[in-house]
Amino acid sequence: PELTAEAFDEEGWLKTGDAVRFAEEDNPAAGLLFDGRVAENFKLTTGTWVNVGMLRPVVIAAGAPVIEDAVITGHDSDEIGILTFPSLAGLKSLCSDLGSDAKLEDMARHPTVKTALREGLAKHNVQTHGSSMRIARCL
């Protein structure tokens, strides 16, 4: 009973985690259209759930020292991707040959950085089982 009660909001509506929008903004009677999810977890097209809260810190650790933060992608896709936000300190530690005034873009494209990220994610993928944890794309 407690879990069932938690599945509904204070007005008695089922909390599905779906986001919607009006089909016609000025005419609510025209209905609603699906507009994504409000929950961070999502399903791949295979039906496999991806637990973003569990995967994100694992991916950041696998990409250290390159990754400061990451967005996990893959809703309605066959595989998981990540959009990474680089760690300036991490890039500088790998690109000392570029000098202290190196631009972020140059450090992010540096072969040492690319190799570190590629090897970290490959090691992560070898240690995982199943599509809900395997990273297929990285930007």
C-alpha cells in the first residue's frame, strides 16, 4: 500500500515520469503529446533500462582525469552515448607539452588526452556486462 500510494501525486494522478505538452497550446481540449521523460533513467530500444544515477559516476571515474562531468544519452537508441565535459586540471596534467597558456580546444584534441579517454572507456566496457552499462559513443 505504501509503494502504491507513492506512485500517485497529491491529486490522485499516476506519476509516470513522462513529460507532455499540449497538442495546441491555446486549446487544451485538443489533447496532449508525449514530450520526453522527466526521470533521468531511460530505456534503450532493446527494452533495457539504463540507471543513469549509477552509471554517471562510474563513467566519470573511467574517464579520469579527462572527464569532469558527463551526460548519459541513449533514450530511444540501441546503445549508450556520453556527452563529456572536460576537466581543465586533468587536461593540463596530460598536456604539459602544450604550455600553461594552452587553449581548452587544443588540449581536448591532444593525442594523449584522446588515448587516455579511449583506454579508460575501453577498460570500463570490458568490465561491464550488458548494454545498460556499455558506452558506445563519446563526444
